[in-house]
Amino acid sequence: MKLNLRAGSCWALALLTFCSLAAARDLDQDEALQLRQQGVILPLEQLLQQALDLHPGAKLLEAELEEKHGVYIYEVELLDTDGVVRELDLEAATGRLLKDKED
């Protein structure tokens, strides 16, 4: 019985560790402003324009700054001219497009 409890505890600990590593952390406005002022990330306006240039005529639905595995990412949702919601991930430090898919 002790072996099963130990195995279960190890499994639960491994799962908890994986979930905490896989989760993204949303940054608030103050953190984003501080990172921008420090030159760590590019201005949101610049990257929004980049996203909108990829999908002319699209409308912004939502934008947020997240930290995933130590990398700052702007997650942008757009509604394109065909009525399709698109999710784009842009690396906040460089503007590099990481993901552009239908949501």
C-alpha cells in the first residue's frame, strides 16, 4: 500500500510541476509599461499595426501580454473581413510572428 501512495504522490507532483510550467502568466498594465520603458518589449501599438498589416481590414478584438517560459508574448485576437476570429502570437521583444491561426 505504501508503494501505491508514494507512486501516486510522485505522479501528482509531476503533474503539478508540468501544469505550472505549461501555464502562461498574464501581465498587468503596470508590468507591461515597466518592461516597455526598460526596452525589454516593443510598444503594443507597433505590434498591433504589424498584426493588422497581415490581415488588412481586420478589427482588433483583444490584446494581452503574457509570459511563457520566460518569453514575453503579445496575444492578439482579430476579426477578419470574412468574420473569422484569428489568434496571433507575437514575440514582444522582437515582433517575430510565432502563431497565426483561426480561433
